[in-house]
Amino acid sequence: MIGVSTYLECGARWGVWELEAALLPVGYPRLVQRAGGLAAMLPPDDPEHATAAVARLDGLVIAGGPDVEPVRYGAEREPRTGPPARERDAWELALIDAGLAAGVPLLGICRGMQLLNVALGGTLVQHIEGHAEVVGVFGDHTVKPVPGSLYAAAAPEETSVPTYHHQAVDRLGEGLVASAYAADGTVEALELPSAAWVLGVQWHPEMGEDLRVMRALVRAAAAP
């Protein structure tokens, strides 16, 4: 059972209805399912409930989404940083803390990787060029794994990945190490060697056909 964080959206529309909804792009649960797992959606909740939620899971995915509020890493908001999603920040940070405390295999995707870095005391670059070329359109670029890393064990060769982001990891959080880079030196994956299985990727595997990262999470979640 792989829990995937979701978000709340005002005015979502389906059929005759237009209501607030807990949303998650379908690529996330489908990626979990294609990799052999069962997907459970985790909408924002009181952070006090994160430990109980994680206790019912075998693995955890922190999904992509809006920019992390800069106050979370001790910075002032820059003009190109998006509006805050405070409820989601609080919930997902609580999920990360609960997952790390419980030793639950954890995968952060895009924002999820950045939030993992922030949760462990790291910082972010609030804007970079070249990683989101057209608004609303996923691009692609090559990432190079660091030999011997957790990510390299899943995908040992240079790989073209689906990408859409304008922020990136700056200072790594405590205990984290980079495990893949883009050609421009941007950290594209990071991991926590002191944990059983904790990985963050800057790209969007749910938008591609490569199942290897998610399969690695599912295998770790299924391990006795």
C-alpha cells in the first residue's frame, strides 16, 4: 500500500458539479499501480494525524505541485515564487517526518524532493532557467546518476526524463547526498543513506514510461 499526497483545489468541475476537491493527477496512482503497488490518496489533514496515516502504509510518495513557501527554509519570497500552499506544506512535512521516523520507504517527486530537502534543513533556489521551457508543457532532459547511489541501483545509465520545474535544491539537508545531476549541475536526485530507502527525484516519472524508480520503491515497501 503506497500512500500518495494530494492537494485541495477550489472549484474543480465534473459533470454538473463544481466543488472543492482533493485532487491528484492520475499519472501518480497509475505509476504506483503499473509498478505493482496499491495506491492510496492522502489529502491534506491535521498534521497530528500524519503518524497514524503513515503507520497504515508500506510506502509513501510526496507528489509534485506548487512552490514550497520560502519561510520554511528561512528565506524571503522572491517575485517569481508562486503563492503559498500552507496547508499542504504542513501536512506533507508532517508525512515526511512520520515516514522518516517510522522507516517507511519514501519517494519525493519534484516538489516532494524539494520538501524532503527542506524537512532536513536544506534550502532551495527559488528560480532557475531552462527546466520549464513552455508554461504547462513538460519538457525533457538527461540526468546522470552518481555511481553507487540508491538511484543508480535503479537506473545506472544516463536517462532522459520528463521535467517541469523552476526551482531546485540549493544547500542539501542534513544527511542527504546528491545521487543524480542535470548537465547544468542542478541536483536531479537526492537520497538519505542513513535510512533504509529514501529518495527524491526532481523530474516527473508519472509523466513517462520508465517504471524503475517506482518499482524500486514498491520492492522496498514489500520487503519484510
